[in-house]
Amino acid sequence: MTDDTDASAATPGRSEDPVRGSALFGPQPDVAGEAGYTDAPARVGFFTDTSVCIGCKACEVACKEWNAIPEDGLELTGMSYDNTQGLGASTWRHVAFIEQRKPLGGQEPGVGHEDIDVFAAAGNLGTSPSSPGPGATAPEPGSAPAGAPAGEISPVAPDGRTELRWLMSSDVCKHCTHAGCLDVCPTGSLFRTEFGTVVVQEDICNGCGYCVPACPYGVIDQRRGDGRAWKCTLCYDRLGVGMEPACAKACPTDSIQFGPLDELRERAAARVAQLHAAGVTDARLYGEDPQDGVGGDGAFFLLLDEPEVYGLPPDPVVTTRDLPAMWRHAAAAAASLAAMAVLSFVRRPR
Amino acid sequence: MTGSDVTRDGMEGAHPGRDALTGASTGRRRRRRGRGEQAMVPDAEFSSYYGKPILNKPTWRPLDIAGYLYLGGLAGASSLLAAGGQVTGRPGLARVAKLGAAGAISMSLAALVHDLGRPARFLNMLRIFKPTSPMNLGSWLLASYAPLTVAAAAADVAGRHRIVGAAATAGAAALGPAVATYTAVLLADTAVPSWHEGHREMPFVFAGSGATAAAGLALACAPFRQTGPARRLAVLGAGLELGAFQLMKRRMGLAAEPYEKGKPHWQLRSAEVLTAGGAVLATYAGRPGHTGGRARLLAASAGAALLAGSAALRFGVFHAGVASAEDPKYTVVPQRERLTSRARSDGD
């Protein structure tokens, strides 16, 4: 069953159609159809809006719980609050945690509080409308608190340091349109589902490990002791019964959004426009472009810095784009090896 | 417990400053350079996630997979020597080459299966035919090639079924070049920078390396009088291997750096010296003045050098690739440059 779809997805050398793209590279609006499905449901994916990620790691936990993934190391890295470190065979969601000496867009850094007399301010509590007592929950609208350092906002803190910001981002398998892991898998263990996602069949995988270096994002890996390759399935089992993946379900801020890819792309474009209007000019989308090196990701991101800061490759290209050229060069090399052998024998024996 | 108090006069006993700078550990990892290494280009500035690699490095065991590459090249080119020896009436050369091909390909298959996470599922490689997977095509290739080499060797040793033996020898010689070069595609069809960026030249490097290994085996083991073609193949193969490798490194840009550093560097230097030295020795051994024991000794040392040189090359290439996957620099910097130049050309 899957053999047929694998083989048809794998056929290279299809002519480059500017609209549909080729089997190996370029835009591909109908991945499931390309893989041989008829009447496939809409392609689904994740839009991870890192601007609202709070780094709670509920996604990591939900993923581990639902998919029964074994423990992946209990070390403390000391580099940041991220002790998960990266995606791997037993880590299908990874929350990156970045601490930067750089203000958030729209943030007012370096607001000094040194000249505020906190005791005087405490004495005024409850006596003026701008300093409500402990019972109040919010200041009066439109009234600045007494002693607020109005007009003293500077980009640099008094001791010369710029302010810091925290970036958090939940990384996951990108479920590429042109997936290197799927292309190079020699057993057909990796396959394209009807939802356009990429899944490993663990009863087929023989642990050759070829998918591991083929992934331009460093997602899939071989599990030690088990020998087989594992990665995010986009909760294929849950999708089958109309449920959203465990990580998206568990995300408390809707940083991880699940849905049909077309809808997610619209939502993402609107979100970027909203953030830009709010002054967060750092906001950019990553992996949503069907023109990119992997034909667009099924799981894409809204980032607040360059992708490499989050441990993502800035311009990944599926390795099989160059496969026809590789086979041509190998054929030429094989021919020259044969020619060298013939050349070695043309002289008569002494 | 804090060391400071807030009083009416301000902070007292406050810590003079933070010991750890926020965000100071992000970005470029500083590494000490080993002795004898010189920077060819200034260190590129780039961002990364705490210096963590972007790619997951290959899980392949070096001895298994580099050994597999080496033995595949040795076998493939040996099949050519076997067929040539048979056609031109050099039975001693043909026998050594046939036995070498059969032995090497059997060992390489064993290494391949040993490296699998689930060796019992080896035959899953043959449940589909998939041209986008070099490992799948390689499995089909080996599945047809290995029995041919074994049949050719068995017929030769037994001295029976000559026609079957000749057909198997011819078949093995037809598939041999593909067996020797497809392994370059196997490595290049990955996201590993130092393998992928060499996808044009690496098949030629491996073709040359396979030729020198097969020539080395023949020089070391075949009767000296029949090793003329092996000597010439050694010279041609060494030329192709060394030339293609230099070209590859020149064209790869930053991804060539792992070939010039650390363990891969000395492995590849040894490979160059052994291969070039072996080829020179082989030529020297073939001069008319040399006969008998002296010539045999020269040929045997040339053969050993060529065999060792080819193996060192495969290990060097393997380790350089792993090193390039372990450092985010080789992933980030070329991709960032690509983006910058694209943005620049879009801007024009």
C-alpha cells in the first residue's frame, strides 16, 4: 500500500513545471496528490507564533506523554533555561530559550527607578488616586503614578548596559514539502500521509540512519538502544480521528496553532502585520514560503530574530534537489574508472 | 539570602555588578586552535543557538561506513582488473582480483548490515525500488553485484563452469564501476556541508581511490610479471583521486575547511603521501632493470601503500563530514551568504 505511494513520490526527473514544481524541488501545492493520494484532506501543519511563547514547555511534556517517548537525558546545560537542547529521537518538541542583550521591539528599556523614594511612595498608598491601596487592582485610566519617571526613557541602562530580552520558541519537525529524510529513506519506512505530513513507520525502519544527516534541520535521529529513527508524527493517530496534535492542544498561549496550512499562512501574515504595526519590526515568518529550498514547511514559525539564533538553518535546501546532478557525475566517474581500466590493459604484456 | 538592603539612603551592600553577562554565552563559540593549524580565512562572524549544531550528525560508525566505502571501491575496481586479466591472459592477476572483489564486497556487506540499528531487517532495503534513495539503489546494486563476484571467484578457484565464471566476471566488471562510485552519491545526498558541497567531484575522487586500492591489492598479491596493468591503473587512479580532491576542496568554499583541520587533515595528508608514494613505487618497480625478489618487494610495498592510502582517504572524508555537521558554522555561514547575495541581486 505505502510502497506504491513511496515509489510514485520518489520518481525523479519529472519535468520542472513552474506551477506544480518538480518531485524533488520547488513549490508543490498538492503534496498528498503528488504522493499518490486521491481525495486527500487539506494539508495540515503548525504555525508556531514565538512572540507569545512563554517557554512553559507544556508542548514538550504533552508530546512525551501522548507519544510515550522515553526520557531524553536529565542534564543541566548551564547555558540557559533550556536543558532539552535540541530535537532528537526522543525529543519531538524542543523549546529554545534565548537570552539576548537587546531590547524587545516596542519595549521601553532602561527605565530608571533609582530616584524614586519608595518609602514616600508607600506612605502615599491609598491617599492619592494614582497610588491606590492594596485592594485596588488597576490604576485609574489615564493617570500616571506619582513619581513615575516620565520622559526618562533611554535605550541604555544607567550603567551602560543595554537591556535584555528573552526569546522562546517551540521547535518541531517541519514536515517539509520536499523532505530530505523521506527522499533518502531506503526502506520506505518514512512516508507521506494523506494530511501531507511525514511519518516514520516503526515496523519498517531498519535503522540505517540515512535520514539523520539528510535532514537540513537536524530533526530526526536514531534512538540509542532501539536502533530505529524517530521524529514528530504530527500526532498522526490524533489527526486520524479529527483531534489536534497534543502539543497544540496543550499550548496555553496558542503559540502553537494547528490547522489547514492555507489558513495558518493567512493567520501568520496577519499576525506579522499586526506586530509590525505595533513596532515589533523584528517579527518575520520562517519556513512559510513555498518558494524556499524545501518547498515550504508544513510547520512554520514567526520569529523575532534571525533563524540561526534559534538554531534553525537560515536557508535550508533539500539535498535531493541536486540528486540528478549527483547521479550524472557518478555515472561519468564510473565511466572514467572503466576507461582507466581499459587504458591500463591496452599495452601488450611484457 | 541577599547581600544587599534597601534603605532611605539607597542600596547598601549591593553587589558591584552582575558576574554573568546576560546573553554573553550566545553566539560564536570560541575554540582553541590546535598546534600547526593556521587560519586560511578569518573566522566568520555568525550567530548560533549557544554554539549548538544545527544538523544531527550522522550516527554511522566510522569503521563500518568508512570501511564500507573503502571495500566497495576496492571490490568494484578489482572486478575490472579481473575481467581485464581474464581477457588478456593474466590468470594470476585475474584470480587475485576476483578473490579480492568477492572478499571485499562480502566484508563491506557485513559492515553495512552491522551498522544497521536493526540488522535483522536488512532485507527491508529491497522491499521497494526508490531512485531518490542512493542507499536503496546501492542495495539493489550490491544484491546483484555480490553474487556475481562470488560466482566468478568460485568458478576460478574450482576451475570448473568456465562459461558461467566468464559471464559472472563480465557482469561483475559491468557493475563494478557503479559499485565504486555510487558511495560518493550516498555521502553527498545529505545535508552534511562537507559531503554535499563536493557532490560533483567526490564520485571522481572515489573512482580514483577505488582504482588505487584495487591496483594495490593486485600489486601486493598477484604474480609480478602479470601486474603491468595494475601498475598503470595505480598511476591513473592516483592522478584522478588527487586531482579531483584538490578541485573539490577549491570549489567547496568554507565546507572545505573540515578537510584541513584535526584528524581528517592528517588522515587525508597520509592518504596523499601513501597514494602518491605507492604510485611512484609501482612505476619504479616496473622499470626493466628490476627483476626477481627486489621487484616483488617493491611491488608489495607499493601495493600496501596504495591500499592504506585509499583507506585513509575514506576515513578522512568520513570524519571531515561529521566534523562539518558538528559545527553550526558550516551550515549557517554559507546559507547566510547565499541569502545576502540573493537579497543583493533582488535589490538591483
